[in-house]
Amino acid sequence: MKFTRVLYKQNIGRNIVNIWYVQRERKIRYDNAEHHLSKFGVSIKEASEVVHPKSEPPAKLKFEFLRPRKIEFNETHPDWKTQPCLVFKDHNVLQEGFCQAQILTNTVCLPDSSSNYIQDSFLDLPEHVDDIVKRIISTSNIFDAHQELLPKKKDPERPAWVFPRDYGLTDCRKMRNLSKKLLQLCESLSGPDIAQKRCILYDGVVQLNLDKESNLIQFILRSDVMITSKNPLKPIKSSSSGTEINLPNMYPMHYTIGLDKTNVYKNEDIYPISSTSPWNNVHTIFVHYDPVEVKNKTELPVTETQIFSRTLIKTYTIAAFYARQKFGSSVKKLPEPVTIQCIQSDGKNYHFFVFQLNSLDVNDVNVKNFWCALSPLTLYEKAEYDNGRPVIEGYNPEVFKRIFAFYKNGN
């Protein structure tokens, strides 16, 4: 410990106050200054005659802070419409799950035999690719130095117990990093001949207006990752097939159950890809499922069929815009089908789908759209620190093989 020099200070203000207190009753001494000055013709005046009285200060300016006017969602709103609109957004899920999404999009599921559409293109990759994928999993889930406040923990058996808040990597960041780095690996493995035919778009916003029977439905969604290509994908089957497959029956439920109804909306369509772009053919989309963002209105856990319904709605919305841009907004039955691949992931479990859009008329049950699902896969079982050591367990090499096959499909 270091001793410093003591500094002595004195309060000058206290001394000044003391001087004024002592000398406050001192009498003014007459020094005959006025008598001497009058001899030289200097006029003497009272101080009150020379010093102007203190003028009144101007009135204080009143500053009125303009607060933003509260927006009323009623007839006075500029976007108010008489016809109500049913809205589906990124955080929503359909109440009845996948069957409700099938009715909304006029889509039927093809049998498992249609999965050969993509199985034939699987290739054997070099052994070092698995080591690269494991390194990608480590950098996305373990070694990322980003720290963020994680969601609150809840114990169903002790709902009132408050857990301490943790900092770490959110599921959303893990999924984004993983998808981005896996696509970079696909680009490097496929070579410039294929990579130059692809374009990757992140977080594109899509807004689609849909008229089904007498209801106006609006999908406002985000494409987490969208891969576009110079060449379109080939269809799964002929658009005339699948007539023997019927849409599911939701009776007594209506297909609009659970959708938000509002009279304040805009009729404009939003699509992130320009028609003049050489990469205007949608190839593959990644749909990320974040349990923190996606919630059920009933406060019950989101089921797997509800997650798949959200994926189908996103895929249909992007495919419909792609078809409108390619064939025109007034076309209902498409001259040729539009095919899009979809990969849904929560950062650990991967689901692979192929969607074929045959018609933009959701009221025509004679021409249906096709949905083909491949078997789900799990990328890893565990990727975290275990006793201070980074551990990856249960790695499945088939996941990246399928992602790479989706990326190369169509060349």
C-alpha cells in the first residue's frame, strides 16, 4: 500500500461569507469627492438616474413535444378495408396442422415411391468431407464466441421457480451459421461450373394474397435461405396425375381456423427476386424452426404436424410467386409445373421435401399440387461442452450427402 501526501485545503467561500457578515454594518465614509468634482464642472447624478431599471424577462417559450399519435386500428386508419383479411405470419402455426395446410394450398401427398426423384443423385463424397462437416458443427454450436441472453427456463413441475438467466448461443444463430457454412461447403465441392449457376438469398420477405372461396388470405413470411438457379428443376410427375388422391377432410372444422382476422392490411405483393435476374428460378429453400419465435395460440407445445404445415405454407408462397413471375399473374393452370426443394431444420433434425406447383387456382380440386417427403435425418445427437471438453456424438454423414444432392440437382 502506497501512502500519498496529505493535501490541506481551505474553503475560500466560507471566508468570503464571513467577511460580508462582519462588514455588513460598516458606514459609508464621506470623502468630499462630490465637492471636488463640482469645482471642475462635473455633474453628479443619482445612481438611480443612470442605471436603467431591470427589464422584465421575455415570456418563456413553450416547447410542445410532439408525441407520436396513437394508431387506431379502426375506420380512421389509412389501410382500413371493408373486407376482412386472414393473415398468416412467421410466428404462427395452423391449428389443425398439416391437413389444414393441404386444404389451404390444394396440395396432396405423393406416396414414398416418388422419393426416387432425388435418391438417384446421391454421390459418394471423400472421407475428409465428414471431418469438415464436424468442424462446421463445432464452430456453429460450440466455438462461436457470440454471447446473447438466452430464453427463460421453465420447469412444469415448479412453474413459480425463477431460474437464473444464461448467456450463450441462441438456436436461431446456430441454425443460420450451420446452413450458411454447409452451403459454402456445397459450393466448394461442386466447383465453379455449378456454383456460378446458383445464387443464395438470406431473409427475403414474401407477401402473397390468396383468394379461396369467399375468403381473402394473406401470407407474410420470411424465406430464411433461398437458393436460386439459372435452370428450373424438372417436375416430379405429370400435373394430370394424382387425381385419385383426395384432400383431407377437416369437418366440422373450417380451413381458416386459427388465422388472424384484420381489416387493416395492404393488398400489395412482395417478392425479393427481380424478373430480370439471371438467377430467377427458385431451386431450394431452407426453413428454420425456432421454438422461441414460433408459438401456438393455445399456449400448448407446437406439434410436428404444425411445424410441417408452416413449412408447406412457406414453400407454396414462394412457389406461387415464382410461377406468377414466370407465367404471369393472371395464369391459373400453369403451362408447366414449378418444382421447389425444401429443407426444414431446427439445427439438429433435418426434414427434406419436394413441392410441385401445378395450379394457382386453390379452388380447383381437379388439379392439385404435389408434396413429396423424404425420410427425416438427425445430423448429430450431441454437440456441446462436456466437462470442459468439446464433444460431438452421433454424427450422421447422410445428412450432408442429401443436402449436397439437393444443391447439385438440376445442375
